[in-house]
Amino acid sequence: MHPLLVPGAWLLEGDYHPSGRPSQRLIGVTEVRPSESYPETREVEGEVRDAGSAAARPVRSSYHLDVTGGATVRFRMDSLPLGTVLTGEGYFDDAALVIRYASPDRRILGVESFVSSGHDELRSTGVLLADGAPVTSWIARLERVHDPRKHL
């Protein structure tokens, strides 16, 4: 099983590159929990904020990963900043998880990868496109932690 699909918490630190704006260093937490109703579903909730400002308002996100087979997942995201629902699919093994998704009208497309560099560390990269143009891209490091709030 890929480490991100195992319930737990991850401390995130990375660089986000919004198109047309300066790059931004972000920190945050990602928590993965099994769904109470569907044991094959992982509820993933994240919160990131500007690493350079303790007063920065956090941005929250949540998505669901349904483990649909020995190496496949179904992705669903309800996002307040995007104002849309993203759906997609992904593939995984013990070392890598790759997810691709789109809005229902296919105007928003994205792909993310999570590569394990040990059971307690992941590297994540991704890109989000709107109408074929890059909106943002990122590279981040996630480290498994027992009490994520201590680190923020």
C-alpha cells in the first residue's frame, strides 16, 4: 500500500509557483483518515499557509481517494478556492501514487504525484491548468508526524 493511503498525518513544506506571480513557500498539514461509512475511502484534508507569515490565513482543501483495486484509486475533490468539483483517477504501488483529475467541463485539469523516499517521507509534485494554461505548479516534501499541530 502506498504510504499516503495509510491513515495518518503529514507535515508539508514546499514551493508553489502560481503563474504570473512570485513563487511562494508554504507549510501545512495533510491528514488522511478512513471514511466512517466506506472503509475503502480515504478522506484527505489539508491546510497550507505562507511560511513567511505566521499571521497568514490558511487555505483548506479536502478530497477523497477511493481505493478501487490493488493499484487504482478514484479521486474526488470539492474545492472552495476553485469553486468546482474535480474528479479523476490514479494508480499506485508501494513507492508512487499518480493522480489525474479534471472539472466536469474539462476546463480545469491537474496531475499530482507522491513518491515515497522512505515510509515516513514523500515528495509531491503537481500542476494545475485552466483552459490549457498553467495556473500553478508545486513541489513539496511531506513528513509523517504524530502530532501535526505541534509543528505549525
